[in-house]
Amino acid sequence: MTYRCDFDLPTQQVTLDALREKTQKPNFWANQDTAKTIMRDVARIEREIKTWQSLEESLDENRELIELFIDDSSEELESEIIAALDQIETEFKTLELRLKLGGDYDTRPAVISVYAGSGGTDAQDWAELLLRMYIRWANSQQMKTEIISITNGDEAGIKSADIKITGDFAYGLLQSEKGVHRLVRISPFDSAKARHTSFALVEIVPEAQHGELVVDIKTDELRIDTFKASGNGGQNVQKNDTAVRIVHEPTGIVVTCQNERSQGRNREQAMLVLESRLLDIEIKRREEEEAKLRGEHIEAGWGNQIRSYVLHPYRMVKDLRTNYETSNVDDVLDGELMPLINSYLDEKVGKSVD
């Protein structure tokens, strides 16, 4: 397998030095959103450079141990070499994964939207299970999760939710989750214990940076409503109208934010999500144009399911794009997504080098 490698140590060091120089300017924190993005990039590149340098040092040290082993084949030295090689393999797998992520937006935080589809209460419960799965995955990757908005289901689960996941390559890793997810199980809400099929739509967009959109968002094209934020069980978490709903009339995009305590902050968050979704539209437009130039077929619509989760009559999770499958359904629903993510990235990289 050949990977696109965009990580060149000297080049990355130059990039890091340039970013550090920006952080020293007196007005660096004048725009906090930009400053936070730069600080996040500095920390990410520092970690990557350190990991590559550490791997290089480990390889040199292990080479010396092997040379010693040639002269002194002791069991103690053999055990030390095996342990060192295991550690090198672990570090290399992490770096190998990063080499598969060469997209312009792969390093960005990801905004995830989960929508219950057809299937009534079962679908709303399924949407909540997916939300839980992504939060648990993020926790396992030491990534930060932030709930932007949740609309509770009529009886159980959720109708929709928006969350932001921040961490190294969050969008690059989670892009594998875009699409329709199908669940087959014995319904816990059916007294007859019948088997039900439920659907949920997952949308993943990279977080936009303020001011990067070519599209001008005009104020007169926005409809902004405010209302009381509500928590689980319909309880009001704010007495004032702090929650914000923004409708972008040209595209029909609707964004709701109710997580923050102030209306102003909710409005800022909602605008950032709107910009992120408009950025995703622009990314898709560019990809379609490039695909047309290459003479590739463009699949219309989002209706095709990407993954099936079967709990009855057998237990199986299968990704329909890569044919990767596993019977460890509980592990997947508990956030063990890396095998599925890796298989998707392998498939994507394989197509790009064909």
C-alpha cells in the first residue's frame, strides 16, 4: 500500500516556527477564534514532530541493541529487543494512520449531526445510541466533545443532535461516518418483541474558520429565532430566551444552539456551525467538479446506507463501502471505531493511488 505523505520534518519545522512567530505578536489574541486555531495547530505539529523524532531515536537505539545481540545472544537482551520493537510498531501504526490523512481539512475539529430517520421511537433511540458511540470514541481518543444542541425524542432517544469533536485529525478520522446507518434488532419498544429496522443519518463537516468562506453570508438571508433552552425531560435550563435557531434561507440550512448560557454565545456557535455546513457544500462542489474532469460517475443524493448494525437474528456490523465486518457489535457501539475507520481510509487511499 502506498500512502500520500505530507509530513516532511524540515517543512513542518518551518511551519511550526512561522506559527510560533505569530503567537508572539502583540495583537495575537485580538481574534480569539483565530488565535485558538493557531495554538491548536502549534500543539498538533509539536506532537507530530516529537513522535517522528522519538521513532527515529528508537530505531537507532534498537539497531545498536541488535548489533550487541549478534555478539551476545542472551535471553535478557532478546527480551529487551522484542519489547523495543513492539513499542516501535505501536508508534509506527499511529504515524501510518496519519499518513492516510492528507486532505485540506483533515486536521480540523469535526461537527457531527445525527438525525433520526424512519422507524419512529426505535429510530430516535438509534440516533441516541449513535451519538453515544461517537462521544465514547472521542473519549477513547482523548478528544474533547461539546454538545451544541439536542432535540429529545417523543418517547425515548433523540430526534437530532449536533456536537463538536476537537482533537488531532478529528474530521479526517470521522469523515468515514458520513451517511445513513441502519440498525436491525428486536425492538425494546414493541410489546410483541418484533424485529424492527431503523435508520439514522450522520453528517460530518469540518469546522469552518471565521472569514475563510468565499460565500458571503448576508444578514437579510438569515432568519434568527430565540427561545428557551430545554434539558432532558423538557425542563427549562434557562428562564430567558438564550437558545438560538438560525435559518439560512438560500440553502434551507437550519442550525440550533442551546448549550451556552448566553444568547450571544449561542448565536456565535450557531453561526460557526452554519459556516461549517456551507464550507462542506463548497467542498462537495469542488469534489464534484474534479470528479467530472476525471470522467467519474457522480452519485446523487445521500440516501444510500453506508453501514448495517445487526443485533438479531445474528450479530454483525458491516461497512457496505469496504466490506469490513465484525461480530463485536457491543464494542463498536461502545466506541471501538478505529478498525472501521482504518478500513475506510485504506479504501480511500487505495482509490487515490490507482
